[in-house]
Amino acid sequence: MKILRGCAIAAAVPVLLLGGLFALEACTGPSGELTAQEVAGVWKGSGGGRVEFDGDGTFTMSGIPQSAIEFSFIDPPPGKGNLSGRGEWNLRGDDDRSGTIELSFAAAGSFSDDSASTLLQVEETGDRPKLYFDTDPDKGYGYTIRREAGEPLRIR
């Protein structure tokens, strides 16, 4: 009996460790990644927010709530309404796939100069992936945008 109990314990330990790893990954949030081709297209959020990523690495956006964006190294544009703008986007980190998209704004729309940038994170992958502006570390997700279904890829 002691041998069987020892074998059962030895078999249970790896199963418990593996289960703990899966639970830990679920707590840390999504780890999905997208390719540039999967990002290219029109993405929409609630309240009329819209971001269009072109395959040439440029983007245009409109109707994004100012509270949705946390800016790097500058003060946000004045006002509390919705933002519009354009600029360049790229996958952060790995050139082929990433869970983070960096937006670098040009001096246009709501932006008076080209010093603003922000990040979008991948929340979901699949047929209609979802991105979010990560603005509040206590909240998990910020303003989300979803890729429009059936939207053709725009590669130039």
C-alpha cells in the first residue's frame, strides 16, 4: 500500500504544478499576438471610435475618447472630448508577431506636434480580434476596439 500511495503522490505533483501554471497564466491576462496583416484594417469601438491601420504602417483615428489614451512623455492634448489624428504604427518587439502595437502620432488633428505616442495591447485574437488602450493598471483593460468582420487587408 505504501508503494501505491507514493506513486499516486509522485503522479499528482506534476499535474498540480501544470494546473498552477495554467491558472497563473489566466491571472496575468491574454498573451495573444497578431501579425501586421492581422492588424491592418478598420477597427471600431463604442461611441463611434475608429482606428484604420494601413498595411504601409500608417494609421488614422477618430472618435477615440481622450481618457482612453495614456500618452508617453508629453502632456495630453487639451480638452476632454474625442481625439482624432494620424501617424505611424508598428508591432512592438518582434517584427513578425506581437501583443503590443505602438502608435506614433503626427502633427495633425488633435495633436499639435509629433511627440505623442501610445500603446495598444491585444486582448483577443481569432476571427474578430480585439485591442485595448491600456490606461489603468488597476482596471485590466481600457477602451477597446474590435476589427470589423470581413474587412479586407490593406497592404500597400
